[in-house]
Amino acid sequence: MAVVKVSLIDALREHFGFDSFKGNQEIIIKSILAGKDTFVIMPTGGGKSLCYQLPALMSPGCALIVSPLIALMKNQVDLVRSYSSKDNVAHFLNSTLSKAQIKKVRTDLLAGKTKMLYVAPETLTKQENLDFFKELEISFIAVDEAHCISEWGHDFRPEYRRLKEMIEQINGNLPIIALTATATPKVQSDIVKNLGLRDPQVFLSSFNRPNLYYEIRPKRKKDQTIREIVKFIHQHKGKSGIIYTLNRKTTEELADMLVANNIKAVAYHAGLDAGTRAQRQDMFLHEDVDVIVATIAFGMGIDKPDVRFVIHYNIPKSLENYYQETGRAGRDGLEGICVCFYSYKDVQKLEHLMRDKPLSEREMGAQLINETVAYAESSACRRKVILHYFGEKYEESQCNNACDNCRNPKEKIEVKNRVVIVLNA
Ligand code: ADP
Ligand code: MG
Ligand code: ZN
């Protein structure tokens, strides 16, 4: 039989219908196909999934994809299936499946029909699963959202720490691909160390999001802030936006206020039951509402390309969180406005939330908060501060006035009555 050599671009067209690769995708895929441990650091929306999905489709056997959130797994699998004519090309295996569903997944895997299996880290803690995987032909392991392995990341998950040990039980020689959208140099070295990446090929994309406009506004009284937000939304009528708040109660209050002001809005937080959460997320995705007022429980992996603004009603607990959360705006490359309200009172609230944590965690948390405060109080280019945080060189002359400080240079910033007053030059 003649061996038909398919070029990567042909494979891309065939499997996904895209005409070209984005950013570093092609060279990353080559590294994975060559069986090398690979570390991909690429901003949200950059197209990380395709980096493992295409090689998974092109390799013999099935790729195991570790993903932290059970809720997102179904979305991802549905998305993969939507590109293929065969539903069994991708499956997920987690605690939400019935016995019969698990059986179907296993049958497809054993028959070699499945190219991608999404698993939660918990799935790998079950010995019977590990034993089953040992019998399969696995092409490689992809660890998505790899920053979850680090306490310095914005979403530490202790189960990620055990991944290496579990992967070794399946087969110590499997290539490992780690992917993340946010990794400061500290988080990067944690990932390499904890996953035991062997001389990995590292692909670091720029974190700059030129289409996002960053702005800090002093937060004064509650009614005043809400009035500002209502005015902002009215100025962007019919556009999709996310408002992040620190606590659940505020999401409800704020959503009610917006509704009272003729804005289609819903609240979203982890205190709602799963059905309500899924329903509200869908309302936002399908544009039955324009604005979702949420705690950080909302957003990870949400792929709505035309979110036009992200407002932080409270300052986030780290710059990395801020980057991640604002990163949900303008994924389609068009305008994205990121406004963060800042008051020292909110900083104290964040500190208060950590009061019962062990000392080491409090110290770590305090350092992250201090970096955010420095960002908020800085008169330097916002983009420059953010990118330096990720270890990237950047000159403010490149910002193109796409932040408040470049647009309206400030002479000084004073902290008065715990409220930051910004004096324009
Ligand atoms: P990430 O995981 O890096 O945040 P995703 O993998 O979710 O990003 O991809 C973001 C979007 O980019 C998706 O809608 C995806 O379909 C799209 N995409 C990825 N690669 C390409 C490509 N080569 N051409 C066009 N669109 C792409
Ligand atoms: Mg992703
Ligand atoms: Zn700037």
C-alpha cells in the first residue's frame, strides 16, 4: 500500500476546515508529533486546543487530555465532535457518567475508535482507570490549564500535583504536553518540575492583547459606582460584557440593579445549583442576556468571542487573575474594554478573606495583592506593567494609547481616605 504523506496544513483543512495555523501552532504540533515533551504558553484564545487535537487525530492510539473542570469537558468534547462526522472520535470520562455511558466509552476506546479522551485529574486517581489505560495505546498526555499545578498560579488544584505519579503508572515513556495561558516565570518552573518534563520544547507566545483597552477607575460610593457602570453599559448597548465581583451577594445585587435600569443581566456564582448555572451561562452565550455579573466561578474555558467589555467591580486577587479575566474580552480580535474599579477598602476585603489561612498562604496571597495594588496605583502604561509581570519585554510606545495611562498621562496619584484620587496632568 502506498504511504500517503499528508502535510500538516492539509490535515488542518481536512479535520478543522481552517486555512492557516495561528501563531506557533504548526511548530508546536511538529514537536508533539516528534514525540517530545512540549510546554506551550499561549494567551487565552490563542488556539491551544488545536495544538493537541490535531496531533491526536494524526497519531495512532488515543490521546489523554487532562482538564480541570468537569463542567467544561462536555463542551470541549462537543466542540471536537462538531468538527468530525464521528461522535466517538472524542469522549470524556469523569464522575458524571453513568455505568452504561462508561461502558460505551471503554468499548469505543478498546475498538480504537476514539482519538481523544478528556479526563479529570480525579479520573486518574482511580486505580481501575489506570489499569484500563495501561492496556490501551496512548499517543500522548496533554495537561491543559497546567498552571493548576502551581500554588503561585491563579487556580491551584492539589490533584494536579499527583499527575506525574499517575502518568508514570500508565506508562513512564509517554510524551507530556503541558499547556497554559498564564504562567509567570515562577509558575513555569513549577510546571516543568512537577510534571517532570524531560528537556521540553518550550513555546512562549507574547501575552500582549493589543485590542484590549485597560483602565483603572477610582471606586467611590456604591451608588456612584453602580451609576457609572449603568452609564457605561448604556453606552455599549446590546454588547456582551462580564462584570466580576468578589462575593456572591454582590453579583445578585448588582444584577438586580442593572435589570432595574433596563439592562438584560443575570448573576452567576458557585452558590447556584448546577442547572441554574448552566442555564445562565447559556443565556449569556446565546445573547438572551447582555451582561453576566459573576464571581470568578464564571469564565474558565468560556469561548464567547465577542465579549466587548469586562468590568471588575472589585480588584482581583492577583495580576494573573486580572489578565486571565480581562482576557475573556475581545477574543475575536475586535475591541475589548477592561475597566477595573479600585479602592483600598477592597484590598482590605481581600486581605480579610485570607485571615484563616495558614501563614505561608497568607504571605503568598499578600504578595500577589501587593502586585495588583502596585498596578492599580501605577501611572505607567498598564500594558507594560502586565507584560513585565509575565517576564515579557515591552515598551509603552507600543501601546498605541490603548490604556488610560497612555491616553491621559497622570502626574501623580494620591491616596486619600482610602480612595485613590487620580489627578490628570
Ligand atoms: P485557548 O485554549 O488557547 O484559549 P482555543 O483552543 O479555545 O484557545 O481556541 C480559541 C479559538 O480559536 C477557537 O474558537 C478555535 O476554534 C479558534 N482557532 C484555533 N486555531 C485556529 C486556526 N488555525 N484558524 C482559525 N481559528 C482557530
Ligand atoms: Mg484552552
Ligand atoms: Zn499603555
